[in-house]
Amino acid sequence: MTNKIIKTLILDKSIRLYFTDNTKMLQEIMELSKIKDKTCYLALAKAVSIMSLLSVTLKDNQRISAVITLTDKNYKMYADTDAEGNVRGYVNQALLKAPQQKNSNSTLQDFIGTKASIRIMKGFETNHFTGITDMPYQNLDDDFAYYFKQSEQTDTMIQTKVKLDSVSYLFKSYGIYAQALPGAEEGALDLVREQFEAENLAPLLLSMNDAGIEKALNQRFNSCKVLEHKPIQFACHCSKEMFYGFLYSLSIDELQKTIEANTSIDTKCHICGRNYVFLPSEIQTILQTR
């Protein structure tokens, strides 16, 4: 499913302001996640929503990936995107099967814990920067903003609004990203935050055309301009080649028995659910290289 991010400049071109209704994209990702626990579901949804906003900060073939390690270091969440707006996110198997998956009363702060961290890798495949910070706010929005302040010395505001229905299914998601540019006045981001929180401004803006958006923003901020709309969509980069490593991890005896039984080996990507089937002839080729 494809959604879009609207890029604008506000306050005399001193603030980059991006906002999106990424509901359809996020619904597709979360349906594939197989997460049953409400708090874990919410945490991943917010992380992926943030990552979708960050896609429009990238250029050319840049990528940005985030690894969120919870206070229990065995539990991790992953989200990444590229400059084309291809977004994905998932949790590791340890977290998916964790005992707290049965506890539907935990808060987001409890889920994240007091010693969690965010590690972000940004750049190109062969040349990237890695930064890591702790998560003092335990709410993802402010923790990602804190990362950019600490690692890139950039004042940033992030808001994600994820609404779940009575059966913990995501039915609406909005995201807002604002970044101070050189020359921004002190407190400018606080003004942006106040306006969006007081008026629930994102849904209103997203219901308008560009002229309406500019008019509504100019009523609240100075010299505002819509720059462009950028698509965002779920995309998994898995391939059959990636799963050859699984076959190489099997013993020669296991591979030989599969060939003798003339059966295939089925593999499945836990991110997108795509199946890859290895025929006996392909298994024989692998066996010959062992």
C-alpha cells in the first residue's frame, strides 16, 4: 500500500515540516508482524511510522536503519527505509515469543524500560555512519528526537499518533517531523508542537489540497510553502538467494535425505511472509559444493 508524505517549509523557511497519514502502509506491515501483545504492537508501529518520515531526509541511494534494543538486551525491534520511501519493520523472534506478549496491561514506558538504546545506521551500503544513544524518555518519539540532538546536533520534533481499535488493530496513523534549520529562532519547534497538539492539525492539513495547506499553515506560521509529495510504501528486500544460507546451514545428511525422498525445502521470510521453495535439483547443486 502506498501513502505519501507532504514536505513543507514554515516560519520563513527556518523549519522543515513533514507530515503524513501512513495508515495503509502501516496496516500492511503490522498485519505481517504477527505481534499479539498490544504494547509491543504499538511500539513497533510507532518506530515504523518514524522511519517512514525519515525516508524523505535521504538522497540518492541512501538508507537509514534503526535497531531498538530494549532494557532486556535479548529483545530488539528493527525498522529501515531508503530514499525511495521503501519502509519495513519487525521484531526479533525472542521478542515475538517473549512472556510479556501475554501481558496486555504494560505501558510503553514499561515495555521499553530504563536501559534501552537506539542504534542508527545512515548512509550508503559501503559508506555509512553509525550512532547510538540511550532512550531517556521511553516513548520513541522523543527518544528519536533525542538521538538527532545528541548524534547530529539537530533540533528535531517527532510526533506519531497511532490509534488502535477495540481488538488492538491499527485503524489510523499520523506522523509529524519538524527540524530546525540554521537561523531558526529559539522555541520555534515548541510553537510547532503546540499548534499540532492543540488543534490535532495533521488530519486537518491532510484533508486539504496544497493551496489549502499553505493557507492553513500561514494562519499559524509565517511564509509557509508546500514543496512536494513523496510516496512511502512497504517493501521487503528479501530474495531466494538470501535463503541459500539456510540450506548451507543444514548437514550433508539432511540434504541427502531430502534428495532421496524427492521432496522440496520450503523457507519463509518472517518479515513479509514470502515463501521460497528449493527443488531437489537445487538442493543437489548445494550438496555438490559442500
